[in-house]
Amino acid sequence: MQALLIIIIAAAIMAGMIYLHRRHWGFNKLVFLALVLGIIGGAAIQLIYGPTSKTATTAIDWINIVGNGYIALLQMLVIPLVFVSLVGAFTKLKKQTNLKKMTTNVLGILLSTTAVASFIGIMSVLAFNLQGASFIKGMAANSTAIDAIKTHQATLKGLTLPQQITNLLPTNIFADFAGTRSSSTIAVVIFSLMVGVAFLWLRDNQPDEARIFAKGIAALQAIVSRLVKMVLELTPYGIFALMVKATATSSFASIAKLGTFIVAAYVAIAVMFIVHTIILLVNRINPVAYYKKAWPALIFAFTSRTSAGTLPLNVKIQRDSLGVSSSVANFAASFGLTIGQNGCAGIYPSMVAAIIAPTAGINVFSWQFILTLIAIDVIASFGVAGVGGGATFTTLMVLGTLNLPVAIMGVLIAIDPIIDMARTALNVNDSILAGVATAKNMGELDHDKLGD
């Protein structure tokens, strides 16, 4: 009965937001309202009933039909959007020389910031004195989490890092379009790039066929864009439901027990946001104007914990709000989804490795260890899964390469969702940053739209 009351209250709140939407409330205002109401509602549920009570669990299951349904619809769009966006970017290229410049700029930003993020992650562990057995001592590992980690390990067993990278290549593109592998998204990215390069040859040698193909891709883009717009209309309601779940189910006790690690992670992520801001300033882009336009994507990434689910909003904001050209926006968002994620492939694996290393007799202060870890992080960032928990897979690759034990991940899993929210926002910001900076360097940034 109490669960039903919670569900009715949540439904009433969402009905109120629908009313405000019809009264032409701004999108950003609705998103912020949803975030605040979700935090308040989730905290109230946890304080009154506890994070694991039957009442809270039942209510959250029903409320999160909206949140999970929204994420499912967004994930439905990811593969088609990646394919038509990347191939469409090739069909819009005026010069082949632009492709090299665009790819170099986007990858350069994504990978260089990942290296910086990795270093910041290590320094955060050292600054908060988290490394070694003293941090791990007395903390109980989650048995379910350990089983899940062992399952992840089984997929990597016997594979060297080069073999793991080779495993990212598409072998059956139809299976990858169906998302049957954790690396399916990057496989589709690679296939799309190959199709795009093939189109450039076709345009030079068989222009009639190339024009037909380009028109077909343009039609597909129009359909996918309309689907994206339809789904994004649900953003405030999805954020409300997701935030209620995140706040209600993240145990305050677990947060307090591992509070130092959470603070260290958030400090590292905040420092990395400052690095992103410095890059904006170096490129003479107004950070205030940038973050004002980018924050709806960052808020959604924070609440949903999925870079893949944020992809449609990422592309839309780059193109329509920040003034990035369509081709650059599609490249940066799609590449940033699978390559060089600052939070999941930079900060988090470095923090975990730096905590564990002393237990294996490794000097964390050694420059040899630091440089090796940074290099491994950058390489492992190729193909990181853009979904909640994707950092686990990347971290296992890093720990496996360094021959470090993984038991601590069973301890950290309790508070991982709290850290994953900020990690995902950082990942998404890096891909948007790559798009804006690349467009600026290529002279394809509309400053009127950006408003800087």
C-alpha cells in the first residue's frame, strides 16, 4: 500500500512536469526541475524506508519503468545513429583533406585528455593516501560483484593487450549491429569509417552511384534525426525517474564507509573538468557559453550513467546549440563514445591500479610505473563500453596487463554507481569538447549559435 502511494506521488510529479511542458516551460528548466525533484524524492524514500526495503524496491521498480524505458529507447538509437552519422559525415565532406584534419584533431583531444586524466587519477590516490592494504583492510567484498568480475575476467583470459585490441575489429558486422558483443559499438564505428572511405573513392570514380548513395544516407539521417527528437522529448521524465532510483538505492552507509574514495574520485573528476575548461580558453571559446549549452547532456549523462544513451543528445547539442558543423559533431560524438573516455578509461582505472599496486610490491611513486600505467590506460581506452559499468571492463584490462589482483573491485562496487555518474558526465563532456575544439580549429564553428 505504501509503495502504491509512492508510485502515485511520482506519477503526479511527472504529470505536473507534463503540464509545465505544455505551458511552454523551457527544456533546460524542466531538466533542472526533474533533477532536483528526483534527488529530493529518492532521498526521502531512503530515509523513510531504507535502500533495500520491499516498499522502496517495489516503488522504484515501477517508477523506473520511465527511466529504464527512456534509456532503452536511447540505446535503440545508438547503433543506427553511429552508422548514419559517421557515413553521413563522409558524404558531406567537401575535401578529403578535411577528413585527415578532423580525425587528427578529434582523436588527439580524446587521447591526450585521457592521458592527463590517468595522471590526475594517480595523483588523487597519492594525495588522499589511498594506496596499499591499509585502505582495503576491513572492507567486505560483495560476493555477487566478485562473480560478475570473474565473468568479465573469463572473457579476457589468455588474451594479451594487443589481442584484446584486435578483438575490437568487426568479424560479423550484422552481429555487431545487433550489439552481441561488448565491443560492438566500436566495431560499427570501424565499419562505418570503412564505408565512408569507400564512398570517397566512389565519389571520385563513380559520381552517379555516389550521389544515389549520398541521397539514401541523407534520407536515413532525416528519419533517425526525427526519432531522436521524439525520444529526447522524454528527457525530463527519464531524468526524474533515474535520479529517484540513484538517490534511493545508494546506501548512505556504503557512501560513508568509502567516502574518502568517493571524495578522491570526485576531486580528480573536478580537476579534469578544469583541464577541459583550460582547453576551451586556449581555443578562445567562452566556457560560460559552452557549459550553459552543454549542461543538459552532462546532466543526463550524470543521471543515466550511459554515454551511449547520451549520444543523440550529445550530437543535437553540438550541432544545434554549440554551432559545431554536422560532420564534426557526428565524428566527435561517435568517437568519444568508444575511444578515450576520461572518466572510465582514464581516472578510474588509474585510481584502482594505484591503490592495488603497493600490495603487489610496486612503488607507486616510480615514474616508470606512472608512465606505464598512463600508456596502458590510453591503449585500453580504445573500445571502452559507453554504458553503466563500462569502466569495470576497462579496469580489468589494465589490471590484467599489470598483473595486479582484482579483489578490491568487489569492495568498490558498492559505491561504483555514485562515482559512475560523474565519470559518465566527464566522458560526455570530453567528446563535446573534442567536437567544439575541432570545429574551431577547422573554421566550422558557428559563433552565433554558440553565443560566445
